[in-house]
Amino acid sequence: MRPLFILNSRLELCASLVRKGVRIADIGTDHAYLPVWLVRAGIASFALACDIKAEPLKAGEQNIRKYHAENLVETRLCDGLRSVKSDEVDDIIIAGMGGETIVHILSDSPWIKDKNKSLILQPMSKHELVISYLYENGFELKEHKCTFADGKIYTAFSAFYTGNAKPCSELFSYTGLLTKGNENGLKFLASVINHLEKKSHSDPHFGEIAKEIKERFSL
Ligand SMILES: C[S@@+](CC[C@H](N)C(=O)[O-])C[C@H]1O[C@@H](n2cnc3c(N)ncnc32)[C@H](O)[C@@H]1O
């Protein structure tokens, strides 16, 4: 059997948030590296590799065959979670998409409001929209991590449903569970501050949030 390939550190970050022994759905799977890797590494017992487009799914299917994961990974052409049933999966991964798209996918499938499910989310932009959506809709962050890949810093978090919807402060929506002791987390926040300071030229409010983050994290 072909040796298991090495995930890039962004996908490795997502993999590290998946619970052991669960069935996963990877929404927007593209190349299907994550579901293939998770089942072959023995972390996931089954995976649904889903994508809205047929072309990426074809690439995913090739990788599933290449790494002999046909028995454990099923592909599905679908928009978000629309064709995934609640009793098919435990952990849901949505990685490599903008925060707005992730929020759209989450809000489109109310069945994910289930205390037994875990969401693993890796927004490429506007992570603050995802975090505020989660809290305002009864979810809580469980783990929050950051990593470097190809010279860029990325963030990913896991979340679960508590049923306790609450307002999310703007500061928390940007910083989540990151702490001063988290080296990559501080680098991620430095990039967030940089981005907010650029936006403050057109709206001074972003400069105020940047200042709050700097003060809170001594950056
Ligand atoms: C940039 S790729 C990310 C691939 C992989 N998840 C990763 O993190 O490396 C985004 C993928 O999401 C798919 N996608 C975008 N919107 C989607 C949706 N609403 N439902 C399912 N897939 C979607 C795209 O077709 C594309 O293959």
C-alpha cells in the first residue's frame, strides 16, 4: 500500500481538531486530502468528501483511489451540508473558504445544532464573522489554534452546540480562545491588527478594535 502522504500544516491543523474514531464530512473537499488522510491515519472511521463542483470531486476521487481509501471515503456532489444527513457524520470540517461562505453553509443546515456534533472550521478570511455567528447561535469554541503554511499564518477552531445563544463581543470575535502564551496565536493576531489598521483609513472603528487587541495581548 502507498505510504501515507504528509498534510500541509494548515490541513494538519484541521486534522488535529478532529475527534478520534468519528465519521467526518469534509465540506468543500476539493483534492480530498483531508478525508483520505484522516481515514488512512486511523483518526476517522468514515469520511464524506463533499464539494459543490464536479471537477474538484474528480481530483478527490483520484486521490481516494491513489491512497486506497475507496472503502472508507465516499464523495458527494452537494452544496454545503444540504445532502448530508445528521445520522451520517459526527465531525464536520469546513476549511479553506471565506468566513462568509462558512457562515452561509452553517446557517443553511439547522441539524448541526446537535450537542454530539463537532464543527472544525478554518476560515481563510473574516474569521470574526464565523466566531460571532457561532456564539449568537448557541455554539461555543472548544479549541482554537494557529499555524504557518507557505509563509502565511492560518487559524482554525473547533466548536460544539450548547444551545446557549449569547452575544459575542467584537474583541472576542477577533481573538476567540487565543491567549498571550500561544506564539502562533500572537502572530495571527498581529496579522489581524495589521489588516484592521489598513481598514481604519476608511473607518476609524477598525483602528479602535486593533488598539483593543494590542492592549489585551501586549502586542
Ligand atoms: C479553496 S478550496 C479548499 C479545499 C480544502 N477544503 C482545503 O482547505 O484545502 C474550496 C473548495 O470549496 C468548494 N466549495 C465552495 N463553496 C462550496 C459549498 N457551498 N459547498 C461545497 N463546496 C463548496 C469549492 O468548489 C472548492 O473545491
